[in-house]
Amino acid sequence: MTNSMRVVAIGVVAFLSQACDSTPPTPRQTDGTVSREPAPPPPAESPKVPPTPPGKTVPREGEQPSRDASQKPTAPTRDTPRTTPPVPAAAPRTAPPRAEPTPAAPPPAAPAPTAPPPTESHTASPAPSTQTPATTLRAAAPQTAQAPSAPTPTAPPKAAPLDLGSLEQRLRDTKAIGVFTKLSLKNQVDDLLEQFREFHKSRDQSMLSRLRQTYDLLLLKVLSLLQDGDPALARDVSSSREALWGILVDPDKFKNL
Amino acid sequence: MSGRTKVRGSIGAAAIVMAGAGPALAADDPAVLKDLTAVIALQGQPCGQVVTATKQGENDYAVACKDGSKYRVFVNPDGRVVVQKQ
């Protein structure tokens, strides 16, 4: 019996000792009145949490919820209001950073596409050399085109307008314009010359713009008739446009016509 | 016989005159048509293109345009080209 009593006593002592071991949390739970079991871990962690930066606490809590996921939901919320509020807040803050880094991982992929252009540009460094010749060719082409084209049209026209007699004869002889058309053009030229006579008599400068318009229209008709059948004469007539106008406007030169 | 020969001769002459007069009046020369087209355009009249021209006299044509309009193109005694709508 004594042995049994001893065993029982030992068992009771052991139970009590265990009970004492488990009780300490309860006095600690005085801070957290609501939860018994969850409280112990939070207080133990909460003191650790404040000193440590939120970034470190979050992973710990993230790991713990997996353990006490069903138990802590209430405890942390109430205990945390003091300490954890920053923690949960930190958790979402830290979580996004994690989410960001993961997207950041794809961005590296994105930079890769962006990188290709540079790589292409680097690899295309020879290409630029190929492009530059093209551009140089393009740039050179206009220059060469402008250089020859500019002198050619200007040179012959200046020679042609001086010889009005030959222009008139060429207009009479050209086959690009029919007889009726030539006669009709002569009629219109005569009408224009008559208007110029009136202009020089009246010296009304307001007529000049109208005369210029009529002159341009008549010359346009002549050019349209000549451009297909006698392009050389059309070019010479076109180049002598201003010289002819100068003769028509100048009273002295006009009298000598 | 003499009467018959006279009749035949007169008929032949008339046929020659008629045959000669027909082609002479029609101006199918493309150069003339183009010239008349240009004249009408120079006068500012709507035509488009002269498709047929009939010569009515010296420097006198009756023309039909592609758009259906008809004109008389001639040179008056003053030496001016006139486009007259018909």
C-alpha cells in the first residue's frame, strides 16, 4: 500500500508539476484575457516583435499561422492592436514586396526583351554602318540630283527669253498647236495687248493684278498645248514668262513691241 | 441612144459630186478634232472632246462633243475664232 501510495503521490506531484508548468502561461495571459493558449505565444513573440523590424516579424507570423492558424486569429488581433497592428500591417506591406520581387522576376524577363534591342543595337552596330551608307546615299542622291537639275533649267531659259523673235517664229511653226487653236490664241494675245495699251494710257495700277492674272492664264493655256507636242518650246516659253511680263509692264518696251 | 447616154452621164456626174461632197464635208482627221477640242476649251465652253466635225465652209465647222453638246466653230470676218453653241 505504501508503494502504491508513493506511486500515487509521485504521480500527483508529477501532475502538479506539469500543471505548474502549464499554468505559467495563464498568469501571462492576464495581459491577453481572452485566449488562453494563443496568448502565451504572442506575448512571448510580441516582446520580440517590437524590437525587431516588421520585415522579420512577418515571416515568423506567416510561419506561425500555419501552426496556430485556427487559434491565433482572435488572439493576435487583440494582442496585436498594440504590438501586432504594425505587424499585420507590416505583413501586407512585406507581402507585396514579395509579390513585387516575384513580378520583378518576370521583369528581368521583360528587361530581356528590352535588352534585345540594345543587344541588337550592339550587334547592329555593324547595321548602323549599313544604314549610314544608305542615308549617305540618300543624302548624296538629292545633292547630286539638285546639283545637275538646278543649272540645266536655269541656263537654257535665260538664253531663250532674250530672243523673242525666235520664240514667236517657233510658236508659228510648231505643229503641236492646230491652226484654229493658234488663231484663237492670237486673238487672246491681241486682247491682252489691247488691255495693256489701256493700262499704259490710264496708268491705273489696279489693273495690273487683273492683267497679271489674264497673262498667267493665257500662258498656262499655251503651255498646256505645247507640253505634249513640243516640250522644248513649252520649256522656253515658261522660262521667258517673267521677261515677257517685264516687257509688257514697261511702257517704253511695250511701245517697241 | 444619145438621150440614154446623156441621162447616164448626168447620173454619173451627180453620183461623183455626191460621193465627193460627202467625204469632203466630214472632218475625221484626229488632228482637226483635237484642234477643235482645244479651241472650244480655250473659249471656256464645255465639251470634253470633239467626236465628230463637219466642215461647212472655209474655217467653219459644226462639231459634236462627247458630252452631247454641239457647236459651230468658225473664223469671223475680223479674223477671230468664234465658238457658237448650237
